[in-house]
Amino acid sequence: MFDSIRSHRRWLMFFMLVLIFPSFVFFGIQGYNTFIEQEGGLATVDGSTVTQQEFDAALRDRVERLRQSLGENFDPKMLETPEARAMVLEGLVLDRALANEARKSNIIITDERLRDVIVGIPAFQEEGKFSTERYNAFLASQGMTGAMFDQRVREDMRKQALVQAVVESAIMPKQVTERIEGMLREQREVRELRFAAEQFLPKVKVTDAQITEFYEKNRPLFETPENVKIEYLVLSPETIAGAGTVAEADVRAYYDQNKARYGTEEQRRASHILLTAEGSDKATARKKADEILAKVRAKPVDFEKLARENSKDSGSAAQGGDLGFFGRGMMVKPFEEVAFELKEGEISDIVETDFGFHIIRLTAVKPAQAKPFEEVRADIERDLKQQQAQKRFAEAADQFTNVVYEQADSLQPAAEKLNLKIRTVETMTRQGVPPLITARVVDAIFAEDSLKNRRNTQAIEVATNTLVSARVLDHRPAAVRPLDQVKSQIRELVERREAMRLAREAGEARLAELRKQPSDEGFQPARFISRQQAQGLPPSALVQILRVPADKLPAYVGVETEDSGYLIANVLSSRAGPALDAPQREAQERVLVQQAAGADELAYADGLKARHKVTVLKPELRREAATTTSESTAPAVGTTEKK
């Protein structure tokens, strides 16, 4: 890529998040339990299936992104809730629906626009300029060609064009913004009279009959969720006993065989002049390239001047065509072959590539250099130990899978054979799970065979090179706790409820008196409140105070304030607060437009799912079901280890 660096577009950050920073989505190994068949599809989009493999890959990708962004604050349990898993699937189906929509919309992304975007990606820039070295290094690290990367970017640009069209079409009429500004500025003079529930508690007398009645009417409140006591094993390169040692001779031999890896390959620095064909007129571009080559050969010192004046690669033209240093595999093949044949200071003939016609001048050569053995010795030892660990894991994985399956009545044989620690969780629900107990493991634990027969689960891959098998030690079905265990809890609930009733009755009676005969007795000093400055008023009270028409003031309003009691507000007057200055008004309008755009995006997403026939096949992965389920979760407790 040799095009210009232009200013970042608004949607570039979205593009970076979904494409560059996650380093793309890679599928982990499928483990060593190859006898296990893939589960069925999780959803369909236009009849095309979203597979469990795709979901697992997207979930791992989300985990890795959160781990990178949150650092030490990252908790894997954040993505183990039903709602979080449903959101991952939602993202997958929406992305596929959006891709289908983009294809049907025939959105054209020109080569020029594509290259503008790629050269503007921060990951490919060095000191604010596009770096060919970084770009090619990235392609090499991902095993991609430039064409493959271009296609990936082009597809994302098509999708983003649709979303951006929705976002940028959001408007907020001036009359609406002015009305909202007036509401936000409005201030009301208020004084309060509170009836706190606590002051009525001494008057409350709760009988055993009331407690029993509350218990019978609210039994679900006292239900303990289904839970199990489990033990489990984790097999990974880190849990396999033995750190391993590497012989000095092996380290030296590895260094001798891989010197290129521990040094720098030959690099070359070149400048070029790029001529591109306008439309399909290659002959004109070639003729112009020949003319410029003749000028360069006649006067080589003018190379930089001619590059600035004629090169179509504006990313390097401003530097006189300088491309910086690059190694093999970092340039397109025809360009590379010529560049590595030239001698320093030599100018090439015309070189044709997919980008156009190049005139290349080699300006510098960095010979290949190998680092001294002692400098890389520690790195080699670490690499060899990792290789040993991977080899031990590969060997152990087969044994682990076979033993937990063949000796399914206990995890002890597998633990002893591979010297693993058995970990125990005293209480685990379907939602409250320890690290590495993924949704697939939870499903296996709560399967009928595991609960009834206490058999080991199959070896399940929970992460790359990480297998888990678990066994149920005790199963406790969902059950309502006996009345004797919750009696004191119910007494407090009933007392609180009765105190709230008394506070409400006293407040309503006082409110009726005040409306007949206004009085200042008991009220706190007056103060001004607004929608933006509630001054400690409960939300429910603020709504009622602001709902009174300004032409009906002064007035009294009463409201039950959630769990704290009853509040009477004497609303005395209304006035307009300070006017917003220009920056504040602009900021407020931006917020309103953003909120409107967000609503439009949600509506667009719903429309996409309807147009492209999105069907979620697993009920537990539907957003509404997941949200309901996640409302009652219990944490895992009591994790221990034993040999």
C-alpha cells in the first residue's frame, strides 16, 4: 500500500475495534476429544447457521479484548452470565445480517477510498505516517495476503456504511431541543415534610399468624436455587507437574539451526516513483513512466524531485519516494525481486505490479546479523521448555480424556496418573461458577447422567490447550427453606411493610389537612430544585413535583418514597434557571442527537433481524430469556484444592 495518509473518519475507531485490535478471530484447537461431535447450530440468518464453533471463537475473542482493556480488573465471570452469552450471539447474528444487507445494497467501495482507510489505521503508522514495514509485518503475522486483507476491510467498510447512514440521519428538531432546554432549566421552590418509616416501627406488632401468611403467599422468595457440590480437574501445560529442564547441548544446537530467528535478516531501503493507470489506460501510464525513467537516468540527483512531482503514491511522494527499510516478504513479489537484485545507488528499469508502474532506486542495505548466543540463550531455553510443555500436554490430553471417560466413577485415577490437583466447589448454581467452568461444563454438570449417576463429565475444552472434567459430589434440588429458618427475616420484612403503611396513612392524612388548611408547621426551609439538581429528593418525588402545572402553584403533593416512607412537598413557585451558554447548548444538542441516533440504531437492528429471518435456536441464548434468568444468580463459594 503506497497511498496517502488522510484524516481519520468518525467510524475508524469502530473499524479498529472489530478488525485490528482483536487481532482477528482465531479458532482454538478442538481439543483431543475428537470423538465428540459438534453441537447443533445456535441460530440461523437467512437460513445460514451460526455454529457453536463460531460462538466459542467470538466468546474467546470478547474475553481477550476485555482482558486487554481491563487488565487486573478483568473477571472471566463477566462473560459467564446468560445475558452476556446472549449478547455475544446477538452480535454474531447482527454482523451476519448486516453483511447480507450490504451485499444486497450493492455498496461500492472504491480502491482509492479503501487505501485511504488502510493507510490511516494507527496500527500501520509510525510517527504519524504510514509504515510499509508495519503493514507488511502485520500481514505476515496473520498469514494473509494484501488482497485478503483488502477484502476483509472492504466488507467491513460496506457494513459500516450502512450503520453510519442510519447514525448520521438522526436529527433533533430545534423546537424539541428548545423545549427540552426549557424543561432542564426550570427550577421549583420546594419545602418538605417527611414521614420516615423508622419512626413508626415501635408501633408495629407482628403476630405469628402474619408471618405464616406472608410465608405462604411469598414462598418463591425463600427458594434456594438448584445447586451442586462438585470436584473438577484442569489439564493445561501449566498444571502438568514438572517444569522440565533443557540440556546445554540442546540449547546450542537449536541456536545453530535457527540463527536467522535470533538475528535480523537483510533489509533494504528504497525509494520509488509510482505511475498508475487512469481507468484502463495502461499504455499512457507506461509511456509516462518511460519518460520519467529517461529523466532519472539522465540526471539521478533529480529522483526525489521527480518523485514528489509525479509519484501517485502520495504516502511516500512527499518524502521523495522514500519507503524506508523493508525485508523479504514485505513488498509485492515483482517489486521485492528487483529491489533485492539492485546494488546500492542503482536505479531499476520499469517494474509492473498490481499497483502500477514503479521506478525503484536502492538507497541503503542493512546486512543480515545474528545475535550472540549468550544474548538469546534465556529466550531459547524458555522456548524449548514451552515446546516440552506442549508436547507433554499433547501426550497427557489423550490420557486425560480416556481416563476420565473409562473410569467415570472418580476423578482420582486421572489426578494420580497425571499428578493433578482436584479442586472442589462446595456450592455451585447454574450461574454462580468458578473460573474455567464454562457454559458447556455447566451443562455437562447439570446433565441427568452427572446428577443421577455421579459420573465424570467428558473432557471439555474450555480454552486453548485447557481441558476440564468435573464430577458431582452432591446435588441439592431447588427447594423452599423451612419457615423456622426464615422466620426472623420475614418478621423484619413484615415490620418494614407495616411501618411503611403507617407512614403512608399518616402522610396522606396530613396531606388532606394541608389541602384544606395550608400550614407551615413541620416543613423544612424552602429550596430550589430542578431536573438536573434534585438536591437529594427521591426520583419519584421529583417527578410529582415537576408534574404540577406552573399556573396551579402553590400546591401540595404527596408521594410514597420507595422504602423510606412518605413525603409531602409544598411546591411554592417556578422560575427559569440560568440560560445555557453556547458551548453548553451545543453539548446538550449533541447529546440529544446521539440519543436519537442510538434509538435509530436499535430500531435498524430490529429491522435487520426481521428482514434477514434471524432465528435463535437455543432459548437460553435469547436476549429476553437471558435477562430474566440472570436476575437471580448466586456466587460460587468454598473453592478448595486437594491432592
